[in-house]
Amino acid sequence: MGTSWSARLVDPPENSLAAIEATLARVIDQMSNWEAGSVISRFNRLPPGQWLDLPPDMRTVLRAGLDMARLSDGAFDPAIGHLVDRWGFGPATLPAPTPFPAGRAPWTCIELDGARARRLADVALDFSGIAKGFAVDALADALRALGVTNFLVEIGGELRGDGIKPDVQPWWVDVEAPPGLPVPTLRVALCGLAIATSGDYRRFRMDDGRRLSHSIDPTTGAPIASGVASVTVLHDSAMMADAWATAITIMGPDAGMKLATRHNLAARLVLRASQGAQEYMTPALAAMLD
């Protein structure tokens, strides 16, 4: 998945590590675009119109991704794999960005019917905006199945905390501020909660002095131009926190934070501005911090 993981467990059973590694291997085998033999890679190679039976985990993520696409009016799009590649953020980097073809939004070219799915056009699934969150939830489920009730798990900056630490304190987490921007530290207690952050300062590249974010706007086919430096979302599902953070990043401060407020999400957005940074916070998050 191109990132690291960590887990802190109170009184871990002996087979905890094996359970964690098996869970991560299952997610990678299904949803990694960097593995040629993964289910998602095989799906993307099938001729349009051909059905493929999907394993339960991948069905869950695809269904959630398509639902988020509808909620966000396509800002979150789980089928922009070709665009990600064109801008140099995927496994198959093309020589240069090509014009975004007019027509249907990529996600509308994916059909899910029960346990099977198919492409209706030459689009490619890419779960980079949701799979890490799903993997965090999957790790939490695996640990609970072992009887672990107090833990903090993290994959690539997406976290889930359950229970408490040995000192009877909650799992306190500081949200990293985008480098060079004067925004206050956001400290939250993860107790039955997950948190995800999408930002332009971890995965980006410079092109003629321009910062090109890995967050691709499906409506333009190019990296976002809104200046959003980071979006953080708290949710009871790490998968949904991950997807919401991606969607709000693409939508920008006005439309994105309005949608987050309408859905009563706890979210913060940091925008790069001429005088440093602007911080936006939903009422739900402000209430949590009071």
C-alpha cells in the first residue's frame, strides 16, 4: 500500500502480530493497484462489460466508494485510476498528463450487482482515498476478535482508538499541522473513534514551481487548485473518515465544509492563504473540543 503501519495493544495475545499481518495481506491482495495480481488490478484489466465476482472486503469498499461519489456529486471518485497514473501518482506513470476526456464521470462507469462488478468503459478503480481507512477498521475488527479491547492502530496516518491506555488515559492523538503553516495543534482523544487526514504535503511533486497535489479533481482531470493543505475528519468508521477527508479536500473550503456540516461531521480544513493559512472547523468538531 506504499505506507507504514503501527499498533499499540494493551495485554496483546501472542498471535496478535500474525493476525495483523494476515489482515493487511488480505487487503493488499484485494485492493492494491501496485500488485499486478491483486483483485483490483485484475478487474482493471478486464474488457469493459465483463463481470468479475468480488470478495466481500472489496465489495464493501467499492459500495462505500460509489455511495460517497453520489453524496459528494462525484468529488470522491473511486474510478479515477487512469487520471492518477497520468499525473504520476500511480503504478503506471504515463509520459505526460493527457486531456481529460469529456463525457461520463468515471464512477458512473462502474456497475455493482450483488457480488459481481464490471466496467462499462475504460476506467480504472483506485481505492487510495478509502482503502487505508478500511484496513484500519479491518485491523480493529481482527483485534476485537482476539479479545483485545484497548488498542490504537494506525496506517499511513489514519488511526483508530478503542478503550484506554494502561495509565487509564484515552488514546490522545495530535493532528500534524502542514509544514510551514501557523495553525494550532489539534489534539483529540480516540475512544471508539477513527481519524483520517488528507493533505498536499506528503504526496506531491513540483512542476515548474507549482505544487501538484496527489488529490485529483475528477471534474477537471487535474490536481486540485483550491490550495487545500489538509482536511481532517473524525468518524466512527476509519473507512468513512478517509473517504470524507478525500471528498472535502477535492470540494474545497466552501462546498466541502458545507457538505460536512450538513452531515454533522467533525472536520477541520486548513487552506493555504497569502498570509499563511486559514482554518475552517465544522460545528460538530468545535463542540467536541469545548
